Amino acid sequence: MSEEEARVEIGELQQIAASEVKPEDVGTLTLEYREGQPVLTVSWGTAIPSGVPVLDESGQVVAVYETVPAPQTKALTMPSLMTGGVENINVMTYDFFGTPWAEKQVR
């Protein structure tokens, strides 16, 4: 396999052949739950497997989770909001130390 074949760009992910990954780059995956949803967290490295097999109690593969690029979020700008149908933006501010309802400034 040539180096060009080993490296395939997938969004911001870069797929590299397992034989090219340095041991110090291998990330540790941890499964945790956030708001009731399973989340894999990578730490101590930058390389993650392209597929993670799921085994049952007997060691048989029952599923494989594969990596896909994370969805990219766009920054909201006023023109994009207006194009999307936003007509008004209400801004509320509070002044806890001004008059007439705050008698004295607290320090």
C-alpha cells in the first residue's frame, strides 16, 4: 500500500494505516455517560481506531462502531439569522447598582 493510499482525508479526520501509528500517538478511549447518552472520550493520544468492535460476554463480535466526521457547526451571524427568518432580537440588561431601585452600591 502506498502512502497516498494509506492516508485518506475524511473531513478533519485523517485515516492512517494502523502500521503507521506510533505507540505514543495511540489514544485511550473511555466510555462514559453524559445526560444518559454514551460518549467515547479520547485521552493521552491523537490516534483513534477507525472501528471499535463490540463484544458480548462470550467474546463474539456483535457490532462495530465506525468513525465518521463530527458535524461542523457554523457561527451565527446577523445576516445568516436574518436569512433564516429572524426578524427581532430582544436584549435585556440589568443594572443592580443604578437608580432608582438600588439605594446604595454594595462593595
